[in-house]
Amino acid sequence: MIKKTFNKVILRLVFLQVVIITISNFLVSIPLEIIGIKLTWSAFTFPLVVLATDLTIRILGKSVARKTIAITYPFAILTSIAILLYEGSLMSVSLRIGFASATAYAISTLLDVYVFQIIRENYKAWWLAPGISTVFANIIDSYIFFFTAFLNSDDIYMAENWIEIAGSQSLIKIVIGLIFFLPIYGIILNYLVKKFKIK
């Protein structure tokens, strides 16, 4: 019974991660410029992945977080490719961006698990581990994704601007993560701690 419940929790976490990644992959193809800063709309959705990962580590432990990431990875590739093909991208472009997206997700979130746990074990402030891991994970994710997806790509605009967009994207994701999602993390954590008497 416990194992069945545990598997249901992991499947729900995987589903949540895949949905966020799929939406972010749809939005990454829509360029946006705010006061001269180049970025894409996915900057506003991807920080949710870090929030979900950090809550998973905090409540269920790092092994559950790692298992969730491992199961999510192949689905993230498939849904990324599917959404890009649906948008009319070429198969070669879809494969490259799908692989880039899932790989950036996997590397950044696995490193996030590691960083989060080290900080959490050494410092008591509830906000420090998710705050630092938000900065760390979003920088890693942005640069891995844009490098893998757009370096020397056929998309001239993205090929020429990927470094600037990755930097802008990182900054916006960090700001959004710290201003909006870190307080949400605190509220959800406080609720779960009280409801389930978690330490």
C-alpha cells in the first residue's frame, strides 16, 4: 500500500514537471523584448520546475527528487519534440531543441538537488536553500539549453543572440523565482509542515 502511494506521488510529480517543461518549450519559441532586454516567454514558467523540485527535496527527500527527474527526462524529450512539431518546426530542429530542453532540465535539477541539500543541511533559514538553488539552477538551465539548442543553428536570430538571451533569461528567471516563487515555496512548505507535522 505504501509503495503504491509512493509510486502515485512520483507519477504526479513527473506529470507536473512534464507539463511545465512542455509549456516552457512552447513559450521558448516566442521572443520577447522588455526595455531592450531580449528573452522568451518561458522565463516566466520554468522557475516553477525549480520550485517543485525544491519542495520535493524538502518534503520527500533527495532520492525521490532524483527518481522524479530520471523518469521525467525521456518524457520531457518526447513532449518537447511533439510541441515543436505541432508548431511547424522541422524534425531536425525539433529533435535538437527537445534534447537541449530535457538535458538542460536534467542537469540543472540534478545539480539543484545537490546544492539544495548541502545548504539545507548546513543552514537553518528556510529560504536560503531554495533561494540559492533558484539562482544556481536557472543559470545552469538557461546556458545549457541555449548553447545546445541554438549554437550554429539555422535559426539566425537565435544563433546570433543566444548568449544575450541566455543571460537575460537567467536574470529574469532568477528575479521571478526569488520575488514570486520563493514566497510561494514558503507558504506551501508552512502548510505542509503544519498539516503533516514534517520537521
